[in-house]
Amino acid sequence: MTIQLSRPAPMMDPQYYKTYSVVSPLTTHFRRATCEEIGCPNYLNGWRVRVEGLPPDLLHTARTSGRKYVEQRVAEGETWLVFESGQRCFRASDHRTRISDRPPLYVVGDGDHRGNPRGTKPRVHHNPGNWLDDFATHQQAIADEIKKG
């Protein structure tokens, strides 16, 4: 599914714009976490995997993963591996949690959603006050230019 954004057509080329963002990159602001730490629903409640339609290699992996399960036949052609709660889920390696002592990055970049034609590096403010001041100064400059006509 593709989401179409509805935004007004820009009145100028991208080099006349600035983009302000507050970001917490996955690589620097998050760490791997356990199922228990993040309250993983599969860890808390258990989960099940339908046997039929599962590729043989994944079925073998599920059955030999070392996790506790029971095989439950519901009807002809419908069998489930039912895994009990309290154990690592199959997506445990994807779990992340925020590193709480790392504040977000306050970034000001040249350009807009169309890109940064000059290729300048974004400026990173180390506190929100400086970022807000930069934003206010930029907004005032725009207002002054509009006032000039």
C-alpha cells in the first residue's frame, strides 16, 4: 500500500528552504532488548504458527528452535505449533529499546522534501533551545522578506 501525501506545491526551489527535525536514530539511540524488557505480546501471551503453508525450512527451524510448544491439530489440514508464554519469540533479535540517557538530535538541514541541492551537511544543535532559536530566526527572516514584498 502506498500512501500519497497531500502537500501544497512549493513556491520556490528547494535551496531556499530549511528542514527542521528532531531525530533519535536507531543506530545511536536504541539498543537490543529482550522480549521481557519490551513487553513483547508473544513473550507475555505465547503464540502459534500454522504448519500448513509454512516453508519446510521454517517449519524445521520452529520445531528445532529449543522453544517449548505443543502441536495442535484443529481439523484435517489445519495444524498449529502453539508456543507457551515466557520464552523468546522468533523476532527477539529485532527488539529494541530506547537508551534513556541519550537526548534526541535537533537537526537543521538545507532543502525540503525534494532534497538538498547544495549538498550541505545538516547542522545538529545540542539542545532544544538553540534549535528553537534557529527556527524562530529563520521564521522571522521569512516574515521580514514577505513584509518587504
